[in-house]
Amino acid sequence: MSPPRRSDETAASLRESLVDHARRIIERDGPDALTMRALATEAGCAVGLPYKVFADRHELVGEIIHAEFLRLGERFEEIAGRVGTGTVGGNLVWLAEALLDSPAVALAPEVMGDEQLAKAFTERIHTTGIGPGGFEAAFGRYLEGEQGAGRVDPDVDVEAFGFLLAGAVHNLMVSGDAYPRPSRRRLRQLMAAVAAAIAPHL
């Protein structure tokens, strides 16, 4: 007798759970530690279960990247709610670190270095509209909101600053050791300097 088939809802929940466990492995031990066997151990399931959900590690990595961009999309919406709260520099740090701390950053070299993964990643971006292009819009919309709140000078080109901030963060995301990420303290100093430069001048 064949085992009962999982419902679509159960299968989706299992897939999401495994992706979450995979993210934990990457955050804790780095991308090289992510294997299907390690995933099964982390999730506390049978070794063969991940292979029933994902065809191979390539598919798993693609799903992690997709899930990360969906999560970052939520952060892009959340930054708008920070307008007028805290400091502009602090909020810019919050968004930058949300991007830089993403497991997608750790997986970026693998994705970009693999033609199959890179193609799948690009296709997902075109299908969902969620990808690195959203970084610029997120920074720009936030600064525009702060401009309306009087915390960014009205003469500042917020789209230009959104472009520059997104480009700088994206460079750190993909460069790895070739362009090391600044310390948390240095990142705060840099964002505070940006905020000071675009603040209203009385």
C-alpha cells in the first residue's frame, strides 16, 4: 500500500520549514555547511526527506534565495513605517544590515558562479518582480518620506541618493573578501555622515 499523499498545504509548509532550517545552517556555519544531510539533521527528519521536497541542492539554494527576497520585500515595506522615528542614519543602517545579514549574501558567489542557478535566479526576478532592483526603490522611497517629514533637505535628490546607497550596499553583498564589509561601528558612522549631509540646513 502506497503512503498517503501530502496535501498541497502540508507540502508547502514542509518546504517552508526546510528552507528556514537551511537558513539557520547558513547563518550559523556558512554556505559550505549546507548539505541535504546537514539539512535533515537540522530539521530532525529522515535523511531522504529533503530529496523528496527538493530535487537537489541547486533547487534548495534557489528556493532560499527566493524566500530571502520575499522577506526583504517585507523589510522594504517596513522601512516606510520608520519615517519620522529614530534617526535617519539609524534607519539607513537598519535597512543596510537587513540586506547585508541575509543568507542570500552568503550564497551570492555560488549563484553567480553557476550558470544554472544564475539563470533560475534571473527568471525568478522577472517573474516576481522582486530582486536587487528593489534596493534602490526602498532607499529612495524612505528618503522621500523623510523629506516629506522635514528630516531631509527639500533640495536633495532622493532618487540619486537611493541609487548611491543601494549601489554601495549591493557592492558589499557581492564583492565578498575582495571588498570587505565595514564593521558595524563603521557602517553607523558612514550612514550618520550620509544623514548629516542630506539633513535640512538651517
